[in-house]
Amino acid sequence: MASKTQKTEYIRERKKATSGKKRKAASRTKGTTKSAKVLFKD
């Protein structure tokens, strides 16, 4: 059986990985480069 510390550390690790899931997915699909419209004010 895992110790309390191991459990806690695992929970924190998973929380960190899953937090911001939508933002991470969006940056994977859309990318983080600004559009030409934003960069050059067209």
C-alpha cells in the first residue's frame, strides 16, 4: 500500500498535468503564433 506522501505527490502530479487542459489543447491545434492581422494591424 502506498504511503500518504506518495498518494499526495501522485495527486499533485496529476492535477498539474490536467490543469489547463483546454488551453493546452487549443495551443496544440491553433498554435501560439500571432496572426498576420494582429502582427501587422491590417
